[in-house]
Amino acid sequence: MPPSRRRNALLAADLQDLSLLRRAAPALAAIGLVSLADYISGQDRYLAPLMVVVPSVAALTLRPRELLAVCFLGLLALLGLSHLDQVVDFGDSRFLYGAMVSYVAVTALSAGIAELRMRRAAAFAAVSSVAEAAQRALLRQPEPVVGPLRLAVRYVSAADAARIGGDLYSVLDTPYGTRVLVGDVRGKGLGAVQTAAVVLGAFREAAYDEEQLPAVAGRIEASMERHVPDGEFTTAMFAAFREPGSVDLLHLGHVPPLRVRADGRADVLEPEDPWLPLGLGHLVGGQPRASAVPFGPRDVLVLCTDGVIEAKGARGGEFYPLAERAGPLVRDGWRSLADLDAAVARLYADLLAHTGGELGDDALLLLVTRPAPDAAG
């Protein structure tokens, strides 16, 4: 998990994965800083009332009871500093009383804020968990072996509040061969998940009924016209594995796949007949055409979404050069399932290294091989 995703996960859990000492550290540091400032300034400066910042800082990270305990330490520090500055010896002791009343009032208010923060964090965590569970159920991860294919996948949603994105994929073993769909829904959040549900539902039906990939795409197009708002679209890449030695590809505005050979050469499989994304097909006449591409038992097909190729470098902001980096990283993936999973792990790790550890968009990497019928492992 990228560092930013790990931090966001902790925030979503209201920092409860951290120890009490670490969560109390900001408030304790505030007590220490105010005490040090008052001590250094000498008795002619009365800085103890600045201790009123302690409850506000504690309300950001602590539970109400923990906040009261830390604020009690702050109150003791305030009284000690008042004694050090000899405030209690003044004829008019309103300075001390005013500071104490303010401190107690802000402490009570901060305890209420901490309770409200915890309730809202719990509600947010519940909503996020339900949304992420819905997406996981929607994107049922395929088995490592589907029909004659071996698969390895890495899917990561962007590190935003929704924690869900619009990338989708599905692999089905049908009477017309093993079929793969990789897509990217326009937008984010629950709206994108709803569109993804329509696309995947239509694909899972049409893939078993239609012999040709363009007909499958047409069924999905019709379903989107009925159930998806106008203007929404989904880029898609279809792949069908029927006969050994080749793969049929249908490009609908999506990132072209890579074919990586055993020697590390990577070929970008550009479409012969590019077509509009799903949901926009009504704007043109005719229908898309699939093209057959050679694909041998020692080749690896790399499918991805634009979150991969448009991932910007941490230093120069350049896009991730997938076509240049994928070859050496995945060339051994054809050997076995373990090698294929290690290959996608290396490719994903290289992507994170390029971006500095976090992704600005959803990213999907799907590696596919079709070993020879007599291959083991």
C-alpha cells in the first residue's frame, strides 16, 4: 500500500491505530512549549494563559476521556507557571482566575468536539467500508486460472475520500472462448460504480450469448443507453482467446495493450480500427471491428487503464513509460503462476517508484498469459 493510502486509512479510523502516547504527543508538546516559553521569558512575562491552546490541539486526536486527562496536566502546568511568575501574590488575582476559567471552558468545549469528531469518523468509516465492499463485490476478482489463461491483477483506487473508482475488469470462460474486458468509467465515486455495474452486468450476459466481440460491445452499448445518463461513457478493451497462437482485440477508446515477448521486447498493439468508447457509439454509424493479433505461449499481454500510463513522475512530472519499462519487468511471467504474480508485483512497484509512492488516479494492471496445453504450473 502506498504511504499516502496508509495515512488515509489511519485517518479514516480516527487515528485509533496509533498508540495513546503518539496521539497525545501534539497536546503534550503544546504544554511543553508554553511552559518553556514562560520560563525563558522570566517573571516579568505571564505567558501561562497560552495554555488554553492545549484543549484545542487535544481535540484533534484524542478521545474525550483522554482529552480530559491531558488537559488536567495542562491545568497543573498553568498553576505551576502562575506560582513561578508569582501571579498569586498580586493584589488583583483576576489574571489567574480568568486564565483558569477560560481553560476549563475551552476544555469542556473541546471534549464535546472530540466526541462529535469520533462519531463522524465512525460514520465515514462505515460508509467507506460499505462503498468499498460494494465495489469489491462488483469487481469479482477472477481466479488465477480461467479457461486456458493465467492471470495476475493489481487494482488500486485513487487515494480520495470516496476510496472507490471507475476502473473495471472481468474475465469469463464462455462457449466462444475466454473473454477479457478492461474498462475505465468516466468520473469517480458512486456514480462511476453504478455505470461500472451496468457495463459489467451486460458483459457477463452478452459474453455467453454473442459469438462476435462487436456484438458483445453492441449489447453493452444498448444497456448503457437504457440505464446510464446521457453523456457518460466508458472506454473499453475487449480480448477474446479462441484459437491458440492468437488473440482477438477490440479497442473502444481505451489504452492499447502491450505484448511482451520472452526476450523482453514489448509491442504496443495499436488498433487497426479504433472506435468510440461505450456510451458514445450512437454518434457514428456502423460498428467496430475486432482484429486478430499473434499471441504465443511465451507472450504476456499487459492490459491497463489510463491511471497507469498517465501517472506522473515525482520529480519531472513525466508520464509513466509503460512501453519502455514493462518488457524487462514482466518477460518471465509466462513461466508459471508464481512468476506471473511476481511480474505484476514488480510492475506495480516500479509504477509507485515512478510516482513517489502514490497515485493520482485509479490504476489497473492485468497480466494475461496463455501457456501451451502441456505446460505445467
